[in-house]
Amino acid sequence: MLNRFSVLAASIALLLLAIACSPAPPPSAAKPKERLVVAIQPTLAATEMIEKAKPLEQFLEQKLGDVDVEIYLPMSQAGVIEALRYGHAHIAFMSAWPAYLAVDLAGAELALAEVREVIIDDKKIEATYYFSYWVVPQESAYKSLTELKGKKACFPSPISTSGYVSPMGRLVELGFLPKPEKGEADPKKFFSDAIFSGGYSQCWDALKAKQVDVAIIAGDVPEKLYNEVLANTRVLEKQGPIPSHGVVVSKDLKEPLRARAIDAINALGAPDQRALMRGFISSIFVGFQKSSAEAHLATLKTYLNQTGLAFTERVGK
């Protein structure tokens, strides 16, 4: 009987030893990677933008390591704002006015302001702001904006911060336009006609052709165009500081990924990484500066309050 128990005990001991030495069972499925969606307003054909966005996507994934980064290309700024509002995008590269709307309507946060190569008056500097200017031909008889009442003006775009919102705000500041009690300030209450040409270069062409009496130029246009305009015109008035583009973060992006993503994007300002941004987002990009909507967009907010101007793309309240 003793021998039986001895054999049984030995068998159990061998079984336990075999279990202890056997390889561990395969681990359960790995935890899925976190997902970060970065929205960029297309400035080129969508297929070209997707191709140019790949190095940026790879850079951010390398920086973040355990995060799946997806570049999202909405077809409009309104699409970017709605994506931020409903958590379909977590971070967006935006120009100043849409960034203001993303903060105001979507509860987003402006985390970074873009530092750019801009020209202020006749000096090229690196800054998060710039100015725009009312200009007339050098041979023009007009010496001040006051004299342009009833004349023709050219604006590059009705959704341009530097080319429309700020100049209109300046007209209100100077008392040439009344601050509207409701609705939007109307440039035709001062000028006989106001045309939207589609760009600063087109406004310059209209001014040279004497189709208009005054036009706008801004310090963030290509240097060659800026210098050509300033060499052949007289500046009557300027407005600003006008905020540069910004990086806006959705309220749905939580810590610690929020801080890590902002730091990864901030790293694009390193000299050896700037080409990623210059290639398809901003050709005058230098880097980023940590900021807030209150600090970066204050002047824009003032101009919008003065003019009542509304972004022409539909964005719901």
C-alpha cells in the first residue's frame, strides 16, 4: 500500500513539475492602439494632399510610438469645425478665423500659434502675427482713406482675416463705417463698389488696371508680390496685429495623449523638420509657439465684434 502511495505522489509531483516548466499560454490579443485624427484643410488637389501628408503622418506616429495617426482632409473649413465638435477629428491645422469659430462653436482649444516668416512694413521677421495695408497707386491723388468715400475697393476674399475682416474692422474703428446693431458691416456704405477678386495678386492686377481705386496687401503673401506692391503704391492705413494660423485641439482629446500630441506637433518646428509643414500647409512656416485663443485671437475677436461679419461657409450653432 505504501508503494502505491509513493508512486501516486511521485506521479503528481512530476505532473506539477511539467506544468511549471511548460511554456506560458499565448497572451490575449494586444490592446488596440490609440487613434489620433489630424484634420488639415486642403490647399491642393485631394490626391496630392494625401500623398504629401504621408511624411507628416509617419513623423507623428514615430514621435508618439503607440498611436495610430490618421490624416483627415475635409473639403471645407466648416467640415473641420464639425469634425472637431463631434470628435471625428482630434487636432486641426487652421487659419485664424476658422480657428476662432472652432473655439467658439465646437468648444475646442487653440494650443499652438504658428510662427511664420512675415513682412511688417519693410522688415522681414519671424512672428505669430502680421499686418495688412490699404494701398493706392503712387500716382494716385488720394492721400487718406477719408478721400476714398464713394470710390471702388478690392478685397481678396470675404473669408480672409487679413484681407477683409481686419480692413473692415479698421474702417469701423476710424468711424468710416458704423458698427452694425445687427447683421454685418457693409463696405458699400462707404465705397461705391467693393469687389472680391479671389486673391491678393488679383487685387493688385485690378489696382494696376485702374479697375479699383484702393486695394489690400498683407505681410504674409509671397515676398516677391509684397515687395512689388509696396514699391509701386502708397500705404494709406494699416490694421493688425493679425493672428497667424493655429493648431486647434478637440475637447474630446484627453490626457495624456493630448499633451503628447501637442508636443509631437510642436517638434515640427525643429529646423530639420520644417519641410514637412512647408510642403503643403504653410510655405512660410518656421515653428510653433504655445498660446491660447484669448492671447492669439484677441485682435480678430475685436474686429469680428466691430463688424458682425459671419463666415460664409455654413456652420451650425
